[in-house]
Amino acid sequence: MRKLTVCGIVCEYNPFHNGHIHHIQQAKVISKCDVLVCIMSGNFVQRGEPAIIDKWERTKIALDYGVDIVVELPYIYATQSANHFAKASIDILKMMQVDCIVFGSESNDVSFLHSLVAKEKQLIKKPGQSSAKAYEEMFGDLSPNDILGYNYIKAIGDAPIAAYTIQRTNAYHGKQLTGSVSSATSIRNQIANQQVVSNTTPMTNLDDRFLMEHYFPFIKYQLQVLSKQELAAIFLMDEGMESHLYKQVELAVSYDDFIKRAITKRYTKASIQRSLIHLLTHTTKQVVNSLPALDYVRILGFNQTGQNYLANIKEDIHLASSFGQIPQVYRDMEYKAAQVYASVLPLDKQAAFIKKEIQQPIIKKDSVF
């Protein structure tokens, strides 16, 4: 029997848009895969924000547009910096036994990204050169997806996983729509301003419920009532950030004002927001430091092709096809993240939303194609 070719992609789909459709199509063309596996962030994403639409809706549309299996990048890894985000994603793809990964890239140059791995090793060997300084020297002018790409390749190491890129065609952080293929940032910005985005995304149920500004009252409350010691115990609250945020929140008149006041050379917007997400979920450094190694794969959804592939590999890995099969400490984190994510909904809708967290994977019977 011929071995199936399995391709992996890593995404957030925040929200799913026309550029993502292109990515899925090109990943299939480039890899000639039999099975396409998508690693997707859950209800909170790498920039330290709630996803603008929940993971179940994003799972459904990914399956609609050609993904065979959607698996979850656990909350604690989805809300960390690029190296931790990428390593956990690749660890999951290794467990899923993929043959390759296809990702968007500004440079569209895999050889260049491979060269950065070797360059970092040489920079760190320099006398007096710290890894932080080496990282700054390498990535000072590098674009976000190339930084992620470098980290994917570094995490792959000697594993038999080929890396391919596709050209990114829009500005990652651009706030203005650029036609039918626009960045997720620009689409979120338009949604926040209640503008029409139907020409950029096939998703029709987008609104502004899940924006950080709606969580700001909870953030402000916790920054004001928790002690400095309790704040310092929160994961990613480092280098005195807790004292800095406490001071700034006293002066702020809105979430945007708070973030503008809080950003410094030491504290970037993303690092602040990731810390605030962990504040909302009360994720402590102690809990994170005691986490067992990531050794499971949570399945969010699949089609018939995906189901057949999962049946072939289920004896080789820990597949969590139900919520109860997730290891306890990770399960507690996911449930708490769902509770926090739902906290901005009306009370009568919160319980129903949280119930979705423990549902079975979505099974796609057919495709839009």
C-alpha cells in the first residue's frame, strides 16, 4: 500500500479570509498531499488577543475549504512568542507524522530561512554575545512570517519534514483593506469600525464582540485588586511589568489608551497583551513551569479523508478526540480559557458557549468543492 503524503499548515484564521483559501490551495499543489492537517490556535491567539470568532466556527470553515483535519494548538503555546508558538506547532505536526509544512513568507526563500539557523549558532558563539543580542541582530528587519518560518525550520531540526513557502502578498499588520485579499489585521480593524468586509472573507457571522476592549474592565479590576506579588506570579509578567501596568491602568481612560501608555522599548504591545491574557486566565509561572511535555493532539474537526488517516495513526500517538482525553493540567487551562473568552457574552449565552468546549470534534460530511 502506498504511503500517504501528509502536509501540515499552521494558522489562526483570525478571521479566515481569501488569502487563507489561497494558502490551502497552494499547499495542496506544492506538496501533492493526500491529507492536509491544520494546526490552529484556539480562542486566544499569538498576538495576545481573543480570536474575533471562536475556534469551532473557524474549524468548520477550514474543513469547508479543503483542510482534512483541524487540530488545536493548546492555549498556553498559542499565546506565547514566536519560538514557543512554532516549536509546539512543529511538535504536533511531528506527532501527526506529516511529511512537509507549507507557510506564507515575505521573502519566499527557504534557503535564506535555513541560513538563519546556522547564522544564529555562529552569532551565539561570539565572545560576549548573548542569545538575545544574536536574535536582535538577526531579526531586526525581518518580517513576521519570516520570523515564524525561521522558528518552524529551527524546530524541525533533523526531523524528516520538508519546508516550503508561498509568497505573502499583503502587509501582515496593514490596517487598510487591499482588495479581495487583505490581511487579517485589516479585516479585524474594519470589523471594529463596523465596516463591510464581505469581499475579503467567506465568513458571514463576524462582529466586534471578541475584542480586547471588551475585556478591559476585567483587566483593570485584576490589576487594581491583586497584590504586586500576585501579579508578578502571572506567567510572562517579567522585568517589573506588573508594577508598570499597575501605574498605567490608573491613568487610562480606555483599553487603547492603556496599551499606548504601557508600550515601551522594554515592553512591546504583543508581550503586554500576552501577559494580560494570562492575567485574565490566572495562568501562573508555577503552573506553566510544571507542565508535562506536550504529548497529545486534540482533534477539533475532520472530514472523511481525515477520519481515515486518524484511524491509521491512532495507535501511534495520544489522540484526544474528546475533551476528557486531554491531560488534566492542559484540560483545566482550555476550560478556563473558554470561560474567559465567553465572559463578554450575555449571561444567558455564556453557559451554552462554554458547553461547546467539551463537545466532540466537528465531522464534515462533504465539501463546498
